[in-house]
Amino acid sequence: MSEKSVKIAINGAAGRMGRQLLAAVGERDGTAVSAAIDAPGQACIGLDTSVLSGGEATNVNTVDSLANVIEHFDTIIDFTAPAVTLALLETLRGTNKKVVIGTTGFTAVQLEALSAAAESLPIVFAANYSIGVTVTLALLRDAAKALGDDYDVEISEAHHHHKVDAPSGTALAMGHAVADALGRDLDQCAVYAREGITGARKSKTIGFATVRAGDIIGDHTVLYAGNGERLEITHKATDRMTFARGAVRAAHWVSSQPAGLYDMTHVLGLAKD
């Protein structure tokens, strides 16, 4: 039996991820680009999405208003900025649309607003849509449970010099995975900066280190350091299409889900809740 055909909109279509998402939708059977949106005044407005993706003509032109194409899609994928994402969710309030969010850098208050939107909309929200990262998060939880409090935890991440938030959403997701497995609150135990005479490392903290350089797509390592041994779990992304393909997979999956807040563990069948 063939897959259900899902009409997908891309918000932020001319961005780095937007272009990759357009291409990824074109790769997958059972999905099609039916709308593309970007900010008013952008050079892409009015252009066929194929100009952005480098693929075949779609006869779908990029527009500058979500409201103008709201009847044209089933699911929308959004990799933009927190304020833009929350405005999108407000526009979709009361509709039956499905949403996939890859935006990072939300504040705690903004996350609460996102969660509230999921009470009436089916939303997949993940810091990283890589299949490999999702599996890595599961490995991190298992390792933390097995190693316990006898091992110090440090998380390092590296991204391209255009990235505007730090630590990355993926690094924070890894921190939460470890902290939850150890029964800790990441907001209370995270250490994001060290400089000068810091004193000895405090027990049960989780450290973060950030690199921004060149065109690094995304490298993440979690170090568990004990007395006499170290364990490192690393994920490296070499192609941004990895994230785009995962997001499109999520868009197809969420198209048949009820309202609620999901992540990639639900998409891959790894969720334990």
C-alpha cells in the first residue's frame, strides 16, 4: 500500500535549512511541497521553490504571508527563530494543521507557550532531527544510568560561525537526557562558563563547552570521566540534509497524530512514555 500523500509547507524557505527542507520533501515519496513562506521583502518572494532547492519546478511560488496559503498544506515545517515560530503557532490556532519545529534558542517562557499550543495542535519539536542524534540521546541515558554519580559529565559542541545560540539546542537536549537519567535538574547543575580561578569542580555538575568556527555542521561529544577511565559518546554531522530528511520523516509521521507535543523518539518508536 502506498503512503498517504502529505502536503507540506516550509516556513523560512530561503534559509539554509529551508532550502534543504525543500529538497528533502522532493526526495521522499508520499510528500510534496505545497507552500513556501519567507519574510516580506526577501528576494525569494514570488519565485518557484525550485529556484531555492535546485530541484524540478513545483509551480509553488514563495509567499510572504502564512495566512495566504493556510489552506494549501497539511503539515508545516519551521526552522526559523523563536518569535517567528510562536507567531506561526498563533496563526495556526484553531486549525487542524500539523507542525514540525526545529527552531532552537527558546526561553523558558517561550517553551511554555509552545507547550500550550500543543494542547490543540499536533507538534513535533526537537533540537535535532538527525536519526543518529536521536539514537545517541538514548545511549546517553543508558550510559548515565549505568555509570551514576561516580563519573563527571562534560558536553562539548562545535558549529559553524553563523550559529547565533549557544550552547546548541542539541547539546542542551543531551544535557537534559543525562540529567534526567541521573535524577538531576539541568537548570540547577549546568555550568556554561569557566574562567579564572574557578576552584575545584563541584560534584554532580554538568559542564558545557562551545566552539563556533568555519562551516562545521554539528559535532557533539558527551564525556563521562571517572577515576582511571573515560567514556566518550560522539555524534558528527557531515551533511545538513541529514536534519532535513529527519524533519520530513517527522512531518509525514505527525500528519496522522492527534494534538500533543512529540519529539523524534516518538517518530522513531523509541519513546518510553
